[in-house]
Amino acid sequence: MVTANLRLGRLVRPTLNRHLLLALGAAVVLVAISAQIGAYDDYNLTAVAIFAVAAAGLTLLTGLNGQLSLGHGALMAVGAYTASLLLKDHQLPVIVVLLLAVLTTGIVGIVFGYAAARLRGPYLAGATLTLAVALPQLATRYKSIFGGDAGLSVPPSAPPAWLGADFPPERWLAWIALAAAVVTMVLLANLLHSSVGRSFIAVRDNEVAAALAGIDVARTQVLAFVISASCAGLAGALFGYWSGVTAPAGFGLGLSLQLVTAIVIGGLGSLAGAVWGSIVLVFVPTLTSGMASSLNVPSSVANNLPLAIYGAILVIAMLAAPHGIQGALTRLLALARTRWGHSSASGKKGVMDWDDPAPNP
Amino acid sequence: MLEIVDLTVAYGPVMALHGVSLTVADSSITAVLGANGAGKTTLVRTISGLVRPRSGSVRLDGRDITRLAPEEIARLGVAHVPQGQAVLAELTVDENLRLGGLWRRDPSGQRRALAEAYELFPPLASRRHLAAFSLSGGERQMLVIGRALVARSRVLLLDEPSLGLARLVLVQIMARIKTMVHERGLTVLLIEQNAKSALSVADQAMVLHLGKVVVQGGAHQLLSEEGLRHAYLGF
Amino acid sequence: MSRFLVLTVNGLTQGAIYAAMALALVLIWRATKVINFAQGAMAMFTTYLALFAIDHGAPYWLGFVVALLSGLVLGGIVERVIVRPVESAPPLNVVILTLGLLLFFEAVAPMLFGGQIRSFPPAFSIVGLHLGNSQVAFSPFDAFTLGSVLAVMILLLVLFQRTNLGLRMRASAFNPEVSRLLGIRVGRMLTLGWALASLVGALAGVLIAPTFLLYPTFMDQVLVYGFTGAVLGGLDSAMGAVIGGLLIGFALSYVGGYLGSDLETVGALVILIAVLMVRPRGLFSLQRLREV
């Protein structure tokens, strides 16, 4: 145990430093940006951060560990409802609410993760699909607790006094969300480079080999699920603050599929890709609604355009560019490197090497 | 006549076959020998269309079939019997056999061919309506060869038919194949690791090593010349 | 009628529809090893097409035929154009592809047909039949539901077990490579498999639309329940799928009747997880058979 920790320490510390530095840099830049932009843009920035947190967890689960979950929208609902219920009668500091949401969703993740630990591929997808459709029904069933279809309201978090009386609450929320996103990214990035992260990848690539190497496969699956669920819970709680209301309609199958779209766009397993995907998720609806109103398109078309686009993106991405944006960028980089004669190797490949055909003996 | 001209096959960066050339005459048996990984299975999979070569060509009676789909090559009369799992285990013996000739759309011809197959392989007849997974190794081999019969294939590509078979059964099957070659003008490419038994029925032989042809010639010659035998076949 | 009997009969008719959806999913799974998550959405689309025809003056039965035929065509096109290019890709890619189709169909339907909830006519009366003096909770439409699902299943059974075409389809599903070597045009068999599955899905759509009402996401539940049924029965087994679908129908009916209709999907989830924990490959899986 001691030697394992020492080895871990030597591996982690330089990476940790690097990640912390990057995070600090990113934080400074983001704070500066948020200070310049108006309330509406802060609102969008918050949304990007929220989706990025959820997508990061999901991309870890699906990209690194190979488990596809169609139920992360429902897990976000768990976080959101936790926040709503906590804030219903009490005033609690934001950090407490967020941590409790993470905890609750993490517990749900443990329960579901254990139940689903032996499930693979389509069986897991189907089980999480059922979760996605079933969980919102609980809210309607137990109306008295969860507020039924109308849902529960979430009071906004007031900026602390030391920021000044005029500090816009949207920017405060943006800061909270961005902080959460940065922290999540740092933690997940460290996880990726740790032995835990490697065990995720080992199990994804070859369960039997991983088990033979001494990895507890079931525990790895559950751990990956719990971590991703906790991210979803955090995102859900933030979502509650952001939208002001927590209702079952907002957390249906559509949300789970939007998260899948985000991680596919960004490239499975890529944390940076989770950010790209989230940016697309937030800005496509604004773009399409702007387009729709200027072209006088009926509302039935306008409202559904984002989802149609996401669907089309998923289909086209799978047909043409399975590695997503991050993968495409990585390949461009590799291409540039070879063009300029730096290396004859094929360059860094995407996390999932989908192109290499398995040779037939 | 089956002609393989300068065939080169690669899986990614791995070269499986280097410029392999071979001519298989009608009504003959050609043995393809060599150690594991020498490229024998790759050769056969390329002929039957499952694998695309990087360069070179495969000609059947003068017609270039190199880039045809496997099902089209099969319809030209080439039957590839792969190693191992060639039997459709969930289907019955009868269904397996019938599959061979379905594409011909010739019900009476099909019936005749089926009857012939049952005559040639009596154990199959008694298990006609049983699922194929209940057959023994030897019976499965009979099934796949019977299936090629029903398909009335002219070219038979057999990939290690001896695998998992008792010696007696193997001898029987080889004898049947030899009969079919003489009676029906069948052309056979026989992949084997068991060089001795292959050479005892073959007319011509070819030895592959690391994707290249190292020896090619009459089977009898290869069998009788000790130097060649020791060097390339280990006995 | 006693409550239990009513729930059982209800479970049977609903179960028949879930069995149909389960069968559609298993047909595609057996042929291409893909779970078509868009199956429900495609059925929704064909049901909308039927309603479109009916709205424009077509009699019900023409609309019914429109639904089934468009299902056939849609399934074939989707396989040939969209799924075929990725058939050799990792399964995760194909799943994501079908999810994309699901999103796409569910978004395009309201664009074309409007998003408001519509009612869909049943094929026959939904008023309970009269047995002697009392009225039973079984209507002519229920009889039609059971009958048509049964008829389709029998037709498919005959097709697969007794025809050469069915033989080729079974062979293609079991071992595409060997089938190719036998001269079978496996690609066409796959397209046909998807077309037939989609036909069955389309039937499920028109059968359940009168009860669930027609709106873009109305088939989500049917997909979930059909999938649960298919998984329960073991994805490899068509018979298992049908039994699984019926079991789910009964289970949901009892859960809904005794515990409250909002808990139905939760009930399905619990059942699914419980079964999969004990038998991760379903109740009737033929997996062991294949490993011979």
C-alpha cells in the first residue's frame, strides 16, 4: 500500500502541478472575460460550464471506460432536485448545496452502478435508457415532495457582500459554474493520468486481460459510473440555479441524448472535447432561433431545429468523423507535423482508434 | 483453371503475402503447405474475395475475379471452406446442405445434388433434420464438403480440413475428394499443416514461408526428395 | 370483472404490442448485432404518415397500409444508406448513430406534422364486448391487436423456417462471412431484415397510438418496454423476445393498476435490473448454444 502511494505520488505530482497551472491560467482568463461581457453572455457562459461538467463525466465513462449511458440526464435531475429540496425551506451556502448534490447523485450512482456492473454494451444502454425515462416519472408520482409537473423553484444565489452591492447575479453564477468546471476538469485530468484512469482504459480495451492483470473489473466499472454520476449531479444542481426551476420536463431522454451529442462532437474520452461539445450545445439553439426568427420560420420548426441538428450531427459524425472535433484537430496537427517532415510516425491518435482494422489471420 | 498472379497482401503494415504466383490446373489437387502464419489462409481468403490484395490478380478461367465480392465469386463456382467454424451450427444438416445451391434457383437440380450428397456421406443422411452443432468433427467436415457438392462448385478451397479429425476419417474424406476430382473435374486447393497426408493425395504442391513461395512443383517429387522434405516440411 | 382479470387482459393486449416492438429489435439485433434505438421513433414517423393520409380523406385501412408499407421502405432505406457504411465499425459508433436517428426523427416529425397531441383512430370499436349480461374489458380493437400481432408473428415464423429466403436470412444473421462464401447476398438479407423489423414496429405504432395518443415522443415508452422485453427474453431469441414483451405487459399492468400508473416505467426498470443482475444475458439466451 505504501509503495503504491509513493509511486502514485511521483507520477501524479508533476502532472498535478501542470494541471493546476493550466487551471489557474484558464480561471484568470475566464474571470476576465466574464467581467467584460453582459448578463446574457454570462448566462450562456454558465450554461457552457454546466454542460461541460456533465459532459466531462460522461466522456470519462463512455470514452475511457467504454460504458455508454443514456441516463445522465436523469442523474442531472437527481442533482437538481437535491438542490431544490435543500433550498426549499432553508438558506444554504452554494458550496454546501453543490457538495450535497454531488453526494446524493454519487450514492444513486453507486446503487445503479452496482446493479449494472455486469451489463455490457446494449444491455447497459438499455438499462440507462429505462432510467432516463423512469426517473422523471417519480417526480410526477410523488407530487407532494417533488412538485409534480410544475416542479420546484430554485432561488438564485445572491453574490456575497464583499463583491459589492452592484455585482450582477448572473456573473456570480457564472463564476460559480466556471469554478466548478475548472475544479472538475483538474480532478478528472489527474484521474485520467493516474493508475485509476489507466485501469478504466484497460477494462474498456480488454476485460479479460485486465482481470488477469489483477484489476477488479466490477469495482472499476462502478467507480467510473459513480464519478460520472457525481459530475452529472454537480451539473444538475448548477442547472437548477441557472434555470430557476426544476421540473421533470427539462430532464427527459432529450437531455441525455444531448449530452451524448456533446461528447461525440468533442471526441469520446477527451476532456477538452467535452468543452467543445458543450459550446456547440449551448450555441446551436441560439443560432437556430436567431436564424428562424429572421427567416420567419414557424415555431414548430424553430423549436425542433436544434434537436434535428444534433441528430444529424450524430449520424454524420459516425459516418464521417468518429473522432469528433478533438480528434479532427489532433489529426490535423499530426498531418501538419508529418507534412513538415518532423516525424514519419502516424502521430498521436485519438483515444479510441476506430480506424485500424483487426487483421484476419 | 485458377491463376494467381503476383499476389501481394498486407494487413496494415504487416505483409502477409509477397508476390505469390500459382497456377492450378483443372481436375487436380494442389497442396499449399507451410508453418502457421506462413500466409496459407490469407492466400485462400484473398482468392475467395474476403480479403483485398494490395496488388496482383486472381483469374478464374481467364476472368479477373480479384475485386469481386465474395458472394459473386462463390456464384462463379468457387467454394471456400474456411478453417474451423464453417458449419452453420444453428441450422439443420439439411438446411446447411441446401444453402450450398440456393442461388442457382434450380429446384430439381438441387434435389438431385442433395440426394448425391447424402449418398456420398451416409452419416449425414441419418442426421438430416438435426441441428448441425450436434455433429462430430468428422461429420461436420463431411457436411461442408457435401455443401460444396450441392453448390456444384468447380473450385474447392479447403482450409485445413484435417483439423480435429481422427486419422481414419481424414483418410476417408481425402479419398472422397480425390474421387470427386476425377469424376467431376473438380479443382482443389488444399491448405494443410499435415503435409504428409496432403502430399499423398495432391498432384502439385507449393510451400509458403513468411508470405513467399519457397518451393513449388510436383507433390510426388516433394515427397520423395528427402532434402526438400527436411528443409521445408520438417520430416 | 374483477380488477385482477381486467389488469390481466389489459396486460395481454399491451404486452402484445411490446412483444411486437421487442421482436422488431431482436430481428435487427440478430441480423446486424445492432440495437436500433430509433425503432420507436421510426414507428412514430410511420404512424404520423398514416394519420396524414387519414386527415386527407383516406379510409382507416388505407392509412393502416400506408403505415406498414412506409415502415417497410423506411427500414430498408435506413439500413442501406445510413447503417450499412458503419456496420463494420465498433458497436458504440452504431449505437450512437441510431441515437442520432432517434433525435432526428423526433425533431423532424413535429416540423412536418406539427407538435400538438393528436388522437389516432382505432381499427375497431374500443367498447368492451358483451358476454351474456355483463361487459368485459376486452374490445374488438383488443381482439384485433392480439390477432394482428399474432398473424405477423406467424407469417414471420413461416418465412424464416419454411422458405428459402428465410433460410438465407437466418444464415446471414448467424454467420455473414460463411454465408457470403455460399453465394448469399448478405447485404440484401440485412436490408430485408431491417425492412421487416420496421414493418413490425410500424404495426406496433398504429396499434398503440389510439391508447397513448400521437405526439413526437409517444413511442419512447414503447421502445423502452419493448427493449426491456427483448432483454428479458435474451436478445438472441425471437421467441424469448415475444415472451419477454408479454411478461413486461403483464408486469406493467399490475404495477400500474395496483401501485399507480406513474410508477410503470420505474417498475420496468426494477424488473430489468433485477433480471439482468441474475442473468446478464437474459432469460432465454441462446448464447451457450452459439459457443459450440
